[in-house]
Amino acid sequence: MVPWTMPPINGPLMATGWDWRAAVWSAVELLLAGAMYFPFFKVAEKQMLVKEANDTNE
């Protein structure tokens, strides 16, 4: 039984009895999630830079 607070790569690794494939799959999932969220973070960053530029010009 692994606590739910275990970090993403270590948790599946321990839950599967130290099967290395679980750690690799967890890392792949983290990379996929980061790739999916990245465009949204870039849009938010661009909006914040425009807002910051407008605030400094006023």
C-alpha cells in the first residue's frame, strides 16, 4: 500500500513492486501532460506581458 502523497514517479514504482516500466510510464505521462499544457501557459504568459506593458505605459 503506497500513500497517495507519494511523488508521481516514485509512487507507481513502489506500487508495482519496483517494476521499472511503471516509473518510465509515469515519466512519459508527465511529459505528455506538460506538452499538452505548454501552449496554454504560453498564451497566459503573453497576456500577462501585454497587461504589464499596458500598466507601465499608463
